[in-house]
Amino acid sequence: MIDITGKEIVYREAIAEGIIKLKPDTVRRIREGRVEKGDVLTVSRIAAIQAVKKTPDLIPLCHNIPITHVDVDYEFIDNDKIKVVVKVKTTAKTGVEMEALTGVSTALLNIWDMVKKYEKDENGQYPETWIEKIRVVSKIKKKI
């Protein structure tokens, strides 16, 4: 790990996002609450928050830092995509970009898991389903 002992504690924030492409009928099912496994957005929100808190367990050289806030939002794009946006806040010696990216990735994977039944074709494949554009949108660092 990088030695951050000498760094000062500052306010840090990171926002990450990613998109999942699904069949229009699947997106409609999510919006209408007709997914057999349950409320997709609520479950994936909880999964994202849990993933943010577990990031140091998943990314071996990531520092374990106190998470002070996690926010997860969704945006429906066209009729076949869902954008997940995760904002993470802390007061620490290092940033929260990895936590925000882990939260987004986990939320997207959770969505896929909950709707895979509706996405498979007759051969059990996913020709219309993908995850894309996972990235850090912004980060903030300022003295307290």
C-alpha cells in the first residue's frame, strides 16, 4: 500500500457512473415493479452501498477509510438503458474513487443478475445486454 501517514485529513468526494443496456421490455418490467426477484432498484442500491463499504476487501491495495455518505441514483435512458450514479463522501487521507467505481459496478451487476431471466435468448445467451461506460465523473478534495 502507499504510505499516507503524513497526509492530512480532508473532505473527499467521488462520483462514478455506468450504464446497463437491456431489452426495452426488461426496463419496462423494472419500472413497473414486475421483476420476479423483487424491486431491482432498491436491491441494487443496497448492493452498491454494501460494495462501497467492502471495497478494501475487494481491491487489495485500497486503503480502509471511513465512509461518511453513499448516494445511489438511477436514470432511465431511452427505453433500453439504465444509468447508475454513485456518490461517495469521506473525511480521510485518501480519496474514494475506487469506492464509487466499486459501488457502480456492483449495482450494475446486481441489476443484470435480477433480470437475467428476461434477457436470455433461446440459447441462453445475452445478445442485447451489456454494461458500459463505467467511469469517474468527478472528484473533490478540499480542506476541512
